[in-house]
Amino acid sequence: MKIVSLSNAPKVPVNLEGYKMHSSALLEVIHLCLQPGQYMPQHSNQFDVVACLIKGEVTLNMGETKTQLSLYDTVEIGKNMDRGFENFGTDEARLIIMKKL
């Protein structure tokens, strides 16, 4: 058994507060924090992603479509689909991002 805490998790190489909580051949789990007004630009990956909002308020931007996520909403995003997240709230937002490798 291996326990990873935010205090000892490696930082992900983006200009946001993100930490790699788990990494294996099949799955990578990222804890992402967005401050009010902060956003992750739209991008795509060559793998499916599942994201769960665990704190705050965010908008999921997919191309021209914007969807407001509520607390504990979980969304699966297919590979090669543009997506980004934006914190439109007044408090920090936190997401768990699961990359299905």
C-alpha cells in the first residue's frame, strides 16, 4: 500500500497548482486547484479523461460549448476532444482528474 498526500505528491508541469496523486500504466490521477478567475486553457489528449469537481465552481469549456459543473459532478471526456476548465467562483475550485491511459 502506498499513500500519497498533497504535501508529498509531485507537482505536474503546468502553470497551475496541480499534483500527481497516482501514476500507473493504466491510470494517472491529478489533483488540480484553480484560484478564482484562473483557468486551464483548452487542450486535447490522446486518452480519455474523467474529471470530478470536489470543491468550488467551474465551467467546462469544450470548443464553443460551456457547461457549468456543480459540486461532485463527474464528466467523462473522450480522447482528442478539446477541453478546459475555468473557475468562475469567488473561492478556489478543486478537481480530481483521472487520465485513462
